[in-house]
Amino acid sequence: MVAYVKDLSIILAGLIALVTFMTGTWQFMRQARYTRVQNFLELRRRFLEDPVFRDLLNRLAVNDPTLAEAPIQDRRNLVGFFEEIALMINSGVLRPLVANYMFGYYVALIGRSEPFWQGLDRDSVYWTVFRRLEARLAKLEKEAGRAEPIKF
């Protein structure tokens, strides 16, 4: 009888440890998702609330030739913002589908806009991260109909 109680207590302790481990793992995954959402919302807020970015994006939407007259540093900062997104994707902090859905349109506009790149060397080694992001998001855009559901 004593051996039976001992065996039962070992099994019960193992089950409790397993449930505790699974609960901890689940909480960790939820926290990681929450952190990704917070990072994304901060990026989105920065993107939409920056008046310089809004001005450049409005001009990009209509392929305004006056983009060439916008300060080079403002244009660099906008491309740099998208490079931050690329780095977040590469680091696993932001999912590629989310980045494409929320920012892909603007990345494509920048890539196609000749006035935007006037005075900037788009083929420079320093824009490699942006060019790779542009290519990656363009590929996702082509596969959009077959894509998995978008989630953080």
C-alpha cells in the first residue's frame, strides 16, 4: 500500500510539473505576441504621425515630380524607416505578411518613384536592406491570394 501511494504521488507530481511547464510556455508565447503587437503599434504610430513622412507619402501616392525637391535627409529617413522594418522582419520580431500588408504599398511606391530617388544612389550598397525588402514584399504581393491568415 505504501508503494502504491508513493507511485501515485510521483505520477501526480509529474503531472503538476507538466501542467506548470505548459502553462508557463503558453504565457511566454502570449507575452511574446503582445510584445510584437506593441512594437508594431509603435512603428505604425511613428509612421503615421510624422508630418514629414505623411508629406512624402502623399506626394509618392501621385508620383509628384516635386519629390525630387524634398530634402534628401527626409527621403533618407523614410527609406531608413523601412529598413528598420526589414531588420525587424529579419530578426523575427515582425512577420513578413504583416509588414507587407501594412507597409508593402509604400515600399513599392518608393521603389517605382524616379523623383524620390533623384540625388540618391538607389543602387548604393547602403540601400541593400531596402532593395531586399522591396523584392521580398513584391514576392509576397504576388502570392497574396494563397497566403496564410495574417496574424502577429
